[in-house]
Amino acid sequence: MKCILCKGSMKKGKAPFQVERDAYTVTLQAVPAWICSQCGEVYFDEKAVEAIQDMIRTVDGEAEKVALSA
């Protein structure tokens, strides 16, 4: 697999991921990913992206509950 930015080699590893919303910030320290050995660009596997999206939807729902109860 080659990096789309620099054409360097991609290697399996783990990388941080962070998303900021109005009501919260989620930081994951070690998400499975492909990391370019040349430029450091990170690409998350489809399975990891789906899991992150599911988690964010859950947290969005819980954050909304908190906001409505305040």
C-alpha cells in the first residue's frame, strides 16, 4: 500500500484520533491505522472508522440527554 500524498510505504500501526464537538471532545490514543513511513500521514481502516462513528453517535445522544436535563 502506498501513501496517496507522497507515495511512501504504509505500515500497520496505531495512531491517535480526536474529534471536537460543541459539548465534548473525544480522544482515542491508539486506533489501528496505516501510517506512512515517509511523511507520517495516517489512514484509518474502514472497520476502525465504523467503530469510531458508532461511538460518536452514542456520545452525541448522551450529550444531548445531558443538555436537555440542564
